[in-house]
Amino acid sequence: MKLYLDTSTAQTVLRLDDKEYLWDSGRTLARDLLKYIHDCLAEQGADWTDLMELHFFAGPGSFTGLRIGATVINTLADQLKIPLYNQRGEKVELVMPEYGRPANITPPRK
């Protein structure tokens, strides 16, 4: 089974083979993304071990959303020992978020 993940906006896009899921993840992405993927797999009668390749849309988009998505997809690829592809279809060891501009990180107050 092929998994595609796009966390670049507040609406997460997940595809498992030809089935597409849309989730208004908002501020719950970090907390609920793995559970959401697992629930979608279960709906298809599948589990983590059924995944054969992972695809990730690395941006541009939301700084936080891309960081969370990249962390999850990189971890899955590493732990499940399955191929990982970026949005250009290139096989990669790690996907790195592509923000489309410099990150807007506010300096610490202290």
C-alpha cells in the first residue's frame, strides 16, 4: 500500500493507494496525526506493516505543519524500512520541508 501525506495546510491530505482522506487537523496535527493515519489504515483493513512506500508533499506551506508531517513520515520510513519519496517523485533518505521562504521564527523574549 502506498501512503501520500500533505500537511502543508490546516487541512491534511492523506491518500492510501487510491482512497483520499481530508482532515481539518488545525491545531491537533501534532497530537493526532499518527492516530489519524492508523484509523485510516484500519478503515482499509490494513496496518502499518502493509505500507510499502511513503510520499510526502514537502512544501511550500505551513512551517509547523510541514515540520510535523516531515517528522512523522521520516520516522515511519525509518522504522518500517520502506522507501520514501518527495513531491517530485525522487527517492530520498529524508524529506526536508521546503517552506518557500525563510522561516519566520520569533526570537526568545529572554
